[in-house]
Amino acid sequence: MKYNSQREKLVLAEYGRIVQEMVDYAVNLPEKSDRQRCAERIVGVMGQMIPKNERSADFEYMLWDHLAMISDYKLDIDWPYEISRHDKEPKPKPMPYPMARISYRHYGHLLEKLIAAIGEMPEGQEREKLTNLAANQMRKNLFYWNKSSLNEQKIADDMFNISHGRIVLEKGDISFSSSVPNGNSGRRAQHARSGR
């Protein structure tokens, strides 16, 4: 028995190995009329594999284009459409994966960057509002990560550490919105204030 991992890689896996084998068979037929008839039937089978609600305006063209790709453009038939050669297009370079170090994984990299940026801001109303928004987001993240560790002091300590001591929150400084989960403690502070 041959496993699929030991077989040749499929060109378009969504059509499966059966369609790939049918295309390989059609490519090797000696008569052009037989290849043409076989190709039309293969396109019919391929069309049945795609649900009607997913079909686009250029559905027929797409099927013939996929047939050409599966055959590695070796199928010698009278194509009903102009077939574009996708094998000559250069493959895009793989995108680099951002490898940012996250100290508090449950908050995420973007929230850490936001808190660091808030720490650089001058004192004022805008800083207070952003600090409050960041604290509310921290509370949400903490709630979904570990409900038992959800409390105001933990959020204040984490914000202090992430901002390298630039944001100091006292008990009652954070005004949590009603959309933020409460966890075990139902306390809500009255207003937001941050200082150095």
C-alpha cells in the first residue's frame, strides 16, 4: 500500500488525487479527439466538486485554467478559453514572521507597545483616557486568560512594569467600563488618573 505522502505532490489538492490521475491519463492519450473528449468530462467532474453557491461569473474559465495547471500545461487539446501560464509567474518571497519578545503574553505585543507609548506622553486628559482604555483592555485579556488573578492591583502592577515605572496607578484610579468582565470582584473604581 502506498501512502499519499509517498506519492507525487498534487498540483491542486482541492480536486483530489482522482482528478490528478484522470488528467495524467488524458495527457497520455494518443488521439487528440480522445484527449478533447476526456478533458471535457474531467472539467464536468471538477465542476461538480464546487458547490453552486461558490461559483463565480468566470467559473467555466477557472475550471479550464485549473485543468491546464493540473496537466502542467502538457495537455494538447483545443482549449475553449485563452489559458494563462501561472507557472511562469515568480513565486512571492515568504513573509518574515515578526518575532517580537512579549513579556506578558496574555496582554499581547500591541497592548505592551500602547502602554509604553502612553508612558512617554505628557501628563494630561488624553493620557488619562488612554491609560483607562488600556487598563480596560488589560482587564478583558486577564479575564479570558485567568479569572482568578483578575484584580485592580494586578493590572496596576503590570502597567507599572510594562511602562518601566512611568505609569503609576493607585487603587481606585481605573474606571472600568460595564462591558469589561468583572471576574470574581465586582468592584469598579470611580475615575482614571495616572502619574509618574
